[in-house]
Amino acid sequence: MMESTQPAHTMWPWRASVAVAALLGLAATPGAHAATPCQSFLGAKYQSATVTSAVSVPAGPLTLPNGTKVANAPAFCKLGILIAPTTDSTINVDLWMPSTTWNHRFLGMGNGGYAGDTQLFYPDMLFRLQSGYAVAETDLGTAPSAQSNGQSLIGHPQKWIDFGYRATHLMTTVSQQFVSAFYGKPASRSYFSGCSTGGQQALMEAQRYPADYDGILGGDPAQNRTHVHTSILWNYRQLFAKPDSQLTPTQIQLVTNSVVAACAAGSGGLASDPFLTDPRRCKWDPGVLQCKSATGTNCLNADQVNAVRALYNGPVDPRDGHQIFTGFVRGAENDGNFGLNNQQTQAEPEYDSLFYWVFGPSWNYRTFDFDQNMAEVDQLLAPILNANNADLKSFQQAGHKFLAYHGWADPLISPQDDIDYYLRAVANRGSYAATQSFYRLFMVPGLGHCYQGAGPNTFGGVLQPTAGGAAEPGLPTDPAHDALGALVQWVEKGVAPTKIIATKYNGDAVAGGVAMTRPLCPFPQVPHYKGVGPTTDAASFDCVVDDSTNNQTEAPEYLH
């Protein structure tokens, strides 16, 4: 039976809303617009979902459970929902619905890592709540997992399915029904926004459930999941291959400085840029930094040179030389969040829990066979974790839109993999023009993994993570500077984004003032300086076609 591809807002027959209202003991009528009292939802059930908490939050100062403080939050209904599609499923969902400022839109939001928590993303939820969205997020059914540790899922294959795709879909359909019951009418449009694991969630939704969302914003996706984690394991193994393979923080900075000096202009940007515009154009080799003698300083030894080369080359099957995943991107080595120094300080490779799911709690990363063991991982997990299907015909035929972005300086998930996926989607649809009518990819020069980085990194993707204190004020919400706003314009007004303006703030804080702005361009275009005007002003740049064809690609067996 073919899955319906009707627009999301037409997928909820009124009788479904009436059924939910009836479970709440309420009288709903097709013309009802008034909000249902929030507390009335406590104990309400819909299919496998139960509302476990219902709190009416008044307008005014608010401190979120993660410590983030907001001076003036809108009044909203805060629901905690438990979804249990199987006897071994425990999917938690937070649904926040503005009481009086609803813009008639629903926004599903993505998580990160192995999820297991939603509190780290409360600032993002609140930011969009303040813009009028009813917002929902899920822990993907992985609690008590942490962002970088999913060991608690060993021996729980139903939870792997929840994590892979089921939790996001159920969060969506259940939340849409409760939104409809709360307001007395369904949302006029539904959107999704997520980065990293959230980017994987975004592509899973477009591929498996094309009717769920009218518009999807997906960044730095871990959609090639099993091989993303293999690349992290590969990088760790290279850096610890020999006693002298590791780099000091000073040497890592030396590598990035050398890369940027050699390639900033040649990559399509300005010689003064502290980042690369298109790293595919950079052929820098670490051999140029190899020490001339055993007592050399400010240089790399032979083992370090070999390790860095292996990072750039990426993981390969030692038996046949086939590429498992694309290599580490040049210019991202010194990233403070996921760069080489961070990777070297871990007791074992980060995010390696899924290997424990396959091989059990006694698995040892040192013995992983990139040939046979990789095949075992893919056989068990690729069908439920990987979102590599480039056939988005159903999503396109539904009239829905996908706006993707990826940081060109992402050290965790190689941006080349996102480009490769996009190129496969173009090949599937037949042309760039056909693909860009519903799916556009914006590569972001100097952006790290989802946030921060040396380049303009604020454009409405995800907020800077906060461990406490005040939330960042003054972030842009106009469509020219806000990727979600641009997506809404595309879905609701038919205005496809031809550029998005990204901002670099001094100290990566709005209070520091604007350091520069630059346009983000739909792939395969890149920002190009006109030759006149301030180099810190986006108006001084055009979007021009980048004809680079230096695309490292995975072997076909690693695209499933």
C-alpha cells in the first residue's frame, strides 16, 4: 500500500481531533478556535501516547530546567508525553504550545548524538516558541543515554528502531493531534528543524514519512550513520596508531594555520579569510610541515604526518581499498568542540556505542576489523539507522520543501558526505533545476559542526549551546538571515531561497557586535567577492557557480 503524500496539514481529518477532545472529556466543534485548558490534557491518551504532565506556564521571566534564563517568555502550555509503541519503547516528548501568540504552525525539532535528553535544546525550543510556533522535541526513546553515550541501548533492538526513525515520526503525529485538540483546529503548516542527529531525523522524515512535514530544515546530518561512527573510530585509531602519532594543541593549530594560509584564496574566498570557502579545492599535504631533523620544532614528525594524511583520506576497507566514508575536511583540525585535540583527550572513540550494540559490552575498539566487522555492523544497523535513500520523489510530489545546510569546517561529520548525498538526489531527479525546485543545499564556509567555527556561523540553524545564564538575545528572525524563515517563505509563498545571510559575531556572542556577514549560496554556488565594497559585508559578494568536481565518494556498498 502506497503511503499518502498529501500535505501534512490535510492529513488530520476533523474526526481525529474530535476523538482526542472526547478522550479529554471536551466538546470540540469544527469551528472552535479557543484553546483548551492546558491542565485538561493530563492523562489524555492518543494511540500509544499518554500525557504525563500538563503545566500552564505564565508569561514573564522563566528559568528552564537546564539553567537558561529568559526575561520575557510567552505564556504557553507545556505537555510531557510518553509514547510506547512496543513493550520495550519509552519515548519522551516535550510539546510546548503558546497560549495566545500561536502563528498557526507546528515545529518538530531534532536532537543530537544519542539523544536521551531534551533539556540541552530547550533554548532552541524557547526561541521558536517566542516566534509563535508550537514546538515539540523527543529524547528519541534512548533515555537514560547521554549525547555521546548510548551504552544503555545494548540488547534493546526496539530502542534502536525508535532512535533510528520511529520516535521522530510518532513525536510528529502525536504532537500534531494534541496541537489540534488544544487550539480546536490543526496547524496550518508543519515544519521540522534539526542538526547532526537532528539532520538525520530530517532526512529520515523526508524519505520514510514524506507526508509528515510541509518543510524540513536539516543541517550537518548523520544520515550515513553507521559510517559516520566508523569514521570517528578511524580517526581515533590513526591518532593513536603509534606512540608518536598524536599532535599537541600547538601542532594542531600549526596545521590549520598552514592549511588556511595555503588555501583560503584558492578555495574561492579571500586571502584574509581565517577559513576555507570550498575545501575540496585545497590539496594541502601535511608533508610540508615534516621536521627536517629529529630535534626540529614547530613541525610534525613522520608518524604525525602519516596520521594526518590518513584522516584526510578517510576510512577504507583494508581488503579491497573501498572508501567507507569521506575523509576529514582540511581546515577543521583546530575546532574546539570536535577537532583533533578533543578527539585525542577521549579514553576511547566518542560516539562508539552503536558498535557495542552489535558486538556486546565486551567489544574493544582496538580489535575492530574495518572489513569483516564493518559488514556485520551494516547488516544489523544500516537498515534502521542510515538515511541514504536519495529518491525523494514522494516528498517532491507532495509539494514539500527541504532546505539543507552543512558547515564546511565540520570535523565530526564530513561535509563531503552531504554533498555526495545531494549529488545522488540530483542524479535521481535528473537535473539541478528539478532538484532545486524542492531541495536546496547551502554549504557554510567556516562553520563547525552545527555551530561556532571561524566563519559566519549564525543564520538560524541552531543556537549556541548554553549551560546556564541568559539566553542569547537579538538573534535574527527575518527570512534573509534565518534559514527557517527562508524555508517558511519557500513553502508558503513559493519564494525559493537564492541566498541566506550569515553573521559572524565577535566572540560568537551577539553582545560582541558584528564582525562580518557573508551570503550562503545554494550548492553548487559559492560566495564570490565582487572586487569592490567592504569585505566584511555580504552585499559585496555574489553567488557564483563553483565548478569543482573533486568529490571523494563512498563505495556503493556503504550507501545503504
